[in-house]
Amino acid sequence: MGLLFGIIFGFLLQKGGVTHYNVIIGQLLLEDFTVIKIILTSVMVGTLGVHFLKSLGLAELHPKPGSLGGTVIGGLIFGIGFGILGYCPGTIAGAVGQGSLDALFGGMIGILTGAGIFATLYPRLDRLILSRGPFTQLTIPRLLQVHHWIVVIPVVVILALILLIIENFW
């Protein structure tokens, strides 16, 4: 199922245009909002879908704990790679699928090299940085002690309004 959904995801990314370097760079320069429109739509559909499945008892959510150190380091590495190459991991895979050599050589080799370096350095990084500032797997509905739909519906409505504003005014 993962492979099937991965292929569908890559196909949709390619059809949406976000596997093209110029579209990604346009988003970073705040000139082309294709990427954010696709992200907002994906988050809305995914949020509704996951919580619908949860309501039917067909899915369970198991949020993972994290840390401030891991989030900051991961964000910096992601941002640097994203800014230099113009792709994120999902769009790299889609761009490789459409034949983009920069994504294949710069992106995939970079991902594999980075993963190898990270795996090698993980024990030391975990002690020094990654485990700093831990936070639990607490979700907003659990924090507020409300049913998940009380949070999901307003969040989806807010995201839809943001999407409409971007679509109509930018």
C-alpha cells in the first residue's frame, strides 16, 4: 500500500507542478504560491480523512514525542537542502520520476549521504543536541480536553479561508 500511495503521491506532485525547480524557487521567493496551495489542500484532505477514519474506528493516531533540539536541527538541515537544491524529499522523488537529473544526483545522492552521516553520528548527536528540550505526544484536543472534531473543523475552515485568500488575492 505504501508503494502504491507513494506512486500516486508522486504523480499528483508532478501534475501539480511542484516537481519543477522554478515552482519551488518561486514559492521561496513568494512569487508562485502553487506549493502552499497544494500543501494546504493536502493538509485539509488528510486531516479530514484521518479523523473520519478515526471516528469509524478504522485508524488510531499515535503521535510521537519529539524535542526542540531535534526539531531545530532537522528544520535547519531541511531548510538548507531545500534552499540550495529547490526540492524537498517528496518533490525530489517526483522530480526523479519525471527525469530531472539535478534531483537524481543532487537530491537522491544528498539524501542517501546525509542519512548515512546522520546514522553514523546519531548516538553522539542524540546525547548532545537531539534530545534537548523534550516534548510529549500531547495533541491539541487532548490538551484542551475536547473531542477531536472540535479542533479539526475550525482548523480546516481556517486553512480553507487562507487557501481562498491566496487563490483570490495573490
